[in-house]
Amino acid sequence: MILVTGATGQFGSKAIDHLLNKGVRPAEISALVRDVANAADLKSKGVEVKVGDYTDYDSLVKAFQGVEKLLLVSSNDRQAVENRTAQHINVIKAAKAANVKHLVYTSFVRKANFEDSAIAAFQHSHGATEACLIASGLDYTILQNCIYLEMIPVFAGEKVAETGTILFPAAEGKASYVLREELAEAAAHVLTTEGHEQQIYSLTNSTSVSFTEIAKAIADHLGKEVNYQSLTVEQFEAKMKAFGVPDLYIGMFSMWATAQAQGTMDVVDDTLERFLGRKPTTMSRFIAQVY
């Protein structure tokens, strides 16, 4: 039995679809959800739905009974990152108590000296989870996923096609953006093939890209000039406030832009390509699909 957590979310649901596409019988898949009312689609596919919450240890132990392989999709808790760490550790301990054999965890890509990164707290949470998993005695596979391609339109702004301008303080830093669906497909590959125990995989695209390159790709597709302006963080935040963007989002945009400027996510590895059996979707191809 394979259990996927976060099964109604965008990553977990795609992972289940890819398991089914790879020939895993629905009866061999179970899905962990917080609210069964949101799981009608999973039930219609014949997947067993189990109710559990990352914060409720007993519910997790109960849900994990009879599970051989578990895909722990990292928490999207919007509160302090420490909450995510505690939730992940709860899942790992519950998996150990329920005699789960193999736990696959969706982590995030890290480079040496990540403590100096703008996203250090976020990365530290994943690092602490990885350390707990490695020490747990479970067979494990850690998937250090890179940032999603789907974040590019968010960072570029929803009106870029109208304004022809991208304001984002990422300087000329590069990041290895990856399609979320292909990362979910890679997770399904690990769950359905052998030889992944005690492995840490860096799942990135074949190339890293800057926002100068992203602006050019959008311009080429739209057939109009798109100007990328890398403001200082202070200038960027002032403009976002003037546009009425909530402070929560301004802080998030600044954090990720600074991380890209620092090269934190400029990591290239061929593992994802090997797992997919093809080149990952490129930034330019994604831009053509979105715009």
C-alpha cells in the first residue's frame, strides 16, 4: 500500500494521478486528507481516503496502518516555519510507530552555506526534517525539489502582458525553475521503482534562468517589448505598497527575489531528466503555454 499525504493539494493529487498512470491499482493507493468532504474526486478514482492531520499524531498512526510506502508532501502551513518542522516530525514519528517501511519526503533544494540565504529559515525547516528522517531508522528518500515554474507568473505580475514591465528585485540571479507536475511524476517514479532507499536527490531543471531571460521569453511570445527592472528591495516594497499589495505578499516576494539574486536556487542536476525519461519542461516552453 502506498499512502500520499496532502492528497487534495496540487502536488499530492498530481502524484496520485501519476501513480495510477504508472499502473498502480487504485486499491493499492490511499490518500490522507484533513476533510473527507474535499475528497470526492479521489473516491471516484477508487483510491482509499483516510482522514488525518499533521498536527494530530494519533490520527496519523491510525491512518498509516498497513502502509508500506508513504509520500510525505511537505506542509504548506502559512504560519511560522517552525510549525512545518513540528508537523513533519509528527508524520515521521507516526510512520515509525505504524511500521511504515519507506518514507519519501518532498524537501527543497539547498546549497552549501544556505544559512546566509534569504530563505534560510524555510530551508532550515527542511534540513531539520531531513535530519529527523535520517535518524528515524526508516528507509527514506529525500527529494530536494527546486522552485516551481508556476511561480514565474506570480513574480512577474498578472498584468505583465498589459504593462510590458516586470518589477522584481532578483538582480541577475538565476534559479532552476521546475514544473510542479513533473516533480510529482518524479515522486511517483521513486515510489514505483527500486533502489531509492537512503538516497537524497536534487530535482532541478536542465538550466537555470534569470528574470532578464524570463522577460525576453515573455516578450518573444507576446510579440511586444517586456522590460525587466530589478529595483532595490526598498524601492520594490514601496511600489508594491503603492499598488495596494498586502504586506504578507510583499514580504514573500522580496524574500524569494533576494534568494534568487543570491543564487540560492541556481542548482542544475540531471536526476529529474533521468526519472522522467525526457528533458524537463523548459522555462520558455512554460511561458508559451501560460502567456
